Amino acid sequence: MTVLKWIGVAAAVLAALVLVVALVGAALPRAHVASRSAHVAQPPEEVWRTITRVSQFPKWRPDVTAVELLPDRAPGAGAAWRETGANGRITYEVVDREPPRRLVTRIADDALPFGGSWTYDLAPAPDGGTTVTITEHGEVRNPLFRFASRFVFGHHATMDAYLKALREAASQGPGGGAVVSSQ
């Protein structure tokens, strides 16, 4: 075979692979629910302060380089902010909050190829720490991203990274910053 034929074969194989990935991704459900739990060596009140002080996220979350606090998105809506980091710029808002027990946030940008909400449940642990459970109600709109989310990265990867960073931040003690609230 000539070089040109090999290039043609390689291009055809690559196109077929992309087509298979797109078809499998299209067959997967857009919505998913995933959950992860971790023990954090701080009481719920301290964990609550850490997860609601969004201005401090760049100090303890390796995937976040900057945070911009935004005005509430609508009257009666929760606080909002925009994170810049490994996943680009993403706007979030608080949907529900019951300090220091439960926080619900959601991605407030429907133009992204993914979206959804995270529910953080904080429960006191017998040792004085906190069991943090994150439940993701996610949606992956793009079939190629859906395939990657399911088979390459996994639905738990972001939650695992967040919980790991939270445990490390808690081991360093409380921090300061703006607390997410709409009061």
C-alpha cells in the first residue's frame, strides 16, 4: 500500500471510531445520579464554612483558579458565583441551604454541554468529624461528552477530587472569606 492509502485507511478508522463513540453516547441517558461520601475531620459547622466560602475556593480546590461573586440571579434566588479553572468558566447558584446540614447548588449556565446540581449532606460523625455526602443530579447534553463522562472519566471523578480537596482543607483548619448566602 502507498502512504496515501494508509492515510485514507487511518482516516476511515478514526471516522468510524468517532461515529461509534457518538452512537454509543447518543444511546446513553442524558441524565444520571451519582453519589459519593467521605469523612472530614472537622465538625459540620466548620465543613459548612469551608464549602460556603466560595471566595476561598482557589486556596483549597486545585481545579479552581479564580472566583467571581455575582449578584443573586433572581429575586428570592440563592447566591451566585462564577468559577474559573480546569473546566473553564462555570456559573453556579445556590438552590437550597439548611446550615450546617444541607446545601444544594446547580450549574446556572444552560449553554454548557453538561449541567445539573450537587446536594451536599453534612452529618455529624461519632468522632466529632463530619460525613459529607455529595449527590449529583447531572445531565450531559453532548453525546461525545456523555460517552467520555460514562466510560472515560466516570460520573464520580469530580466528586472524588472535590472530597479529597475538602479533606485536605479541613486538616489545615478553618479559613476566611465570603460566605454564600442570600440574606
